[in-house]
Amino acid sequence: MAPTFNAVGLVVADMEKALAFYRRLGLDFPPGAEREPHAETELPGGLRLLIDTHETILSFDPDFTPGGGNVSLAFLCAGPAEVDSTHADLVSAGYRSRKEPWDAFWGQRYAVVSDPDGNSVDLFAPK
């Protein structure tokens, strides 16, 4: 039997800030998870998103070096207008835009923002 892809993990500096960002995008984390060193949620299709603090990873991997920007997560929006409104909502909440919404040559409305740890979060919808 081959291993089954089951989860994507993110390592974050501040659990509360990370969960606030991802909850804004509609992900459901248990109440109180922002005070824990590990949080997870099941995504549509059964894949899970796991979030751990730097301290959690350092507890079992003393060679871990914190640094963001190595992961990109993509969120499908209901349509081009939702790409624009979600991007605007995140930017107005203080998150950094990496790329303003644009009509991509591959036929999608697309935008990119950074989560609190510098990871790319792509917002897209078919045009």
C-alpha cells in the first residue's frame, strides 16, 4: 500500500494571528485553538490543514529555522467578484497584497496575499 496524502502543515510565529487570517477565509478551527501550540481543520475532500507554532516544531526539531514564504495555498472563489472582494477584505484588515487582482492569461481572475508568516495565499476563480 502506498502512503496517502492527508495534510498540509504550516509553521507559524503567532497562532492567534494565523488563525484569524485563515478564519477570515472561511476555515473552521475549534474555539480556543488560538491558545494551543497545534491546530488543525479538515478541508473539503478530507485533506487537513495543520498549523503549529515555531515552539512546537522546535520541541522535537532543535535544528528548525523559522522562516516564511515557502508555502503557497490556493483558495477557489465563487467568481471573479469574490476574488476582488476577498482580496480587498484581507488588505483592509492589514494583510499584505503580493499581487492585486488581475485577469490571468490562463482564464482565471487571480490575486495573491501574504498570510501573517509570509506564505502566499492565492485567490482565484474561473472568468
